[in-house]
Amino acid sequence: MTPEEFRRAGHQLVDWIAEYVANVESRPVTSDVVPGDVLAALPEAPPDTVDDFASVLADVDSTIVPALTHWQHPSFFGYFPANSSYSSILAELLSAGLGVNGMSWVTSPACTELEIRVVDWLAALLGLPDRFLSTSDGGGVIQGTASEATLVAILSARWRATSGRVNNDGDTTKLVAYITSQAHSSLEKGLRIAGIGTAQTRIVAHDETFAMRPDALAEAVAADRAAGLVPFFVCSSRGTTSSMAFDPTPAIAEIARANGMWLHVDAAMSGIAALAPEYRWVNDGLESADSYCTNPHKWMGINFDCDVYWTADRSALLGALSILPEYLRSAAAAAGAAVDLRDWQIPLGRRFRSLKLWFGLRLDGIDTFQARIRDHVTITAELAAWIADDPRFEIVAPHPLNLVCLRVADRAGGDEATERLIEDANATRRVLFTRTVLDDRPVLRFSVGGAQTQRRHVRAAWELLQSLVAPVPAG
Ligand SMILES: *Cc1c(COP(=O)(O)O)cnc(C)c1O
């Protein structure tokens, strides 16, 4: 491709994306393909001649787009939002255009220093404690996903608990971790990767709001210590994936401190709410946390992938992850003047992801993010009121922000009707809901977080749900 061809194709593609995002509402939310349809539409053999851009774009329209779930659709109420924005799409393009690898300071100084600056900015905008700033003993870094952040937290905790002697003469066989059944699956996966198996992971009981019970945590920790084991890691979720439950971080922090455990706080979805000062309660307890993460790539609209991980203890993180092969030595790093962010993450290579936050904060601005959060919280409260007014439905978990968990009330059919409702609603392709299970019963999750989602979309989706559940027989 010549520079001229790139210019032409690039303009065409930007036009295409603008059109796609602006009109995504006119499409069904989900596709109707069955497994293998897309494969069958693609030639088995790789191309032996080159195509022009127009024919590739035509295939995007005919083969790719019809087989998408449209995450940017305003009636996408499944999983969690994964919003994009024009500003961060542009930054993504610039990142690819610059084509730098920011594994070390010296491999592209701007890549490291812009990241340090924007991550500090985000900490200030979220109202995070000073112990997470780059000027403290801690600092923040962009990870691809919360799952990677979780693993980094676990490895830092493991390093600290074993005095850094893991894989040397350190002993991890006595380490025990504490989570609830509501914690994200990446906790179990991260623990497994770190060599902390199921037998060393305690599932702490939760209360009726699906939040960790600190008394149960204290009891489990005491029992493990009495048995000669070493409690080393506890995760407090602030906004669980299933039901957006908030573990009581301050009480968990006290137990963590008293027992020398690493406290990781996972607020991948809900932490972003703190951009609006009235929701700063999501940060409760962070002044005692060893690490914290939230995902600008969910509610905030900095397109995937962009998780930000902060730690108050840089030394444990560097102890766990630093590596210095000869070919990566630099005078700047050796003098302690430069930070090498490869030591803050699992992979070596790093993309220039901070451009996305920089563009987003400068081109969309904090007011845009705050307005979206406030809108969604307000609409969700209205939705909850509509549901409460219809005796055929019940709300099964607290809904302080932008997720409502509901089911069909028992007298209108209960669990079976709830399962059918989710299937029937999704079969219309006008909405997407996801299912979860809370205390052994199926639940419909109504997640309100799309960048284009407005009251009318939520209202229409609610009316659709109402139309799919039979009236309760009289008497
Ligand atoms: C979404 C989510 C995760 C996982 O996020 P990824 O960035 O996809 O790894 C973890 N924890 C919570 C609470 C989440 O909402």
C-alpha cells in the first residue's frame, strides 16, 4: 500500500466508522448466524492475489457486520458496557500509526511519561488516595484488562508474602487467598496461574446483598492461621460482575492489615462512577488497599483495551516482575532516572495506550463522562421503580448504580419463566440481556451503560419484557 492509497483508504474507513457508530441503532443488537456460518463464507485458502480496499470493505459489510453483536448499540444491556468513543478511536489509530513499542523508557520516552501523567490525572479525577500516585511509593499503569491487573496484584502479594524468594527457596504451599463466590472469574484464574490452587483458595460467605461477610473472613483467616497456613491475599470487589455487589472494603482492610494480607480492590466496572464526585463512595476503603483497578474501557468509553492498575507498593510489584536481560539495559534506567513499564506488567511489549486516555480526557472531557454516569444512574433508578410497580417481577439485589437484577415473581412463573423471558427477549434481537445465577436462582441482568443508551431505549426494553410475561391470573 502506498502512502496515497493509505490516505484514500483511511478516509474511507473513517467515514465508514462514523456511519457505523452513528447508525448502529438501526441494526438488530445481535446476529442470527449459527456456528460455522462466518467460516463458510470465508475462502479456505489464503488470497493469492491482492485486493483493492473497496472489495475488502464490501466483505466487512457482507460477512463481518452481520455476524457481530453490536456492543455500541443503545439497546445492548448484556454483560457490561464496552463503550468506544470517536476520540479514543482516533488515538488508537495514532498509536498504530506511530508503531512504537513502549516496553522501556528508552524505547520511546513519550510512551512512558504520557502514561505516568494521564494515569495520575485519572487518579485525581477519581479521587483516589495519594498513595497510588507516581510521586508516592506506589503508582499506576495501564494494563490490557482487569484480568491482567488481578494477576499482577496476586503476583505482587505472593512476592511480598514469600519475601521475594518464590521459585528460589520461597515456599508458596502454605499461602491462602480469600475471595467470595461473586468475585470475577479472573481471580480464580489468576490464583491458579500463580500456583495457588483451589485447595488454597477460600470462598468466603456473602450476605443477602451478595457482599463479603467480614465476620466470615475473620473466622476463615483465624482458622487457617491456627492450622499453620499463611493468609496472603484478599480481594474486595467493588461492583461484582454478577450483581454489582459492594464488598465492605473498610472492614476487610482491617482484617487484611491485622493479618499481613495484601488487599486488592477490584472495581473494574463500577470504579469509574467516582468520576462524578457524588459516587465517590465506590472508593471507600481504598486508603488501606495495596492495589486497585478499574476499567476505562467499560463505562467510561475509552475503547478496549484500557484497564488502569494502581498499587501503593511499587517495590513488591517490581520485585515480582522486574527482569533485566542484557539487551534491555539502559543508562537512564540504571541511573534510576527512568521507569521501565515492562516491569509493571506480564508481557514485555506495550502498546501506546495512554493516547486513548489523553485524547478522551482532552477531546471529550470530564463533563461528558460525568453526564453519562449521572444519566445512567438516574435512568436505572427509574427502571427499578417501573419494575417495583409490576407485581409480576421482583428485583433481587441492590441497584446503587447502573445494573438491575430481576426475575419473574414466583406467582407469575418463577425460575422457569425467568429463563424463558431472557430467551424470548434476546430472540427478538432488539435487545440483549445476560443471565446470571444468584443464590441458585436464574436472574436477568439489566445493565444500563451504553454510550448511546437513553431513557427511551431502557423504557422500550422494559415494555418488551412486560409484553413477554403473561398476566397473573386473577385470584
Ligand atoms: C469486567 C470485570 C472484570 C474483567 O475485566 P477484563 O478487563 O475483561 O479482564 C473483572 N472484575 C470485574 C468486577 C469486572 O466487572
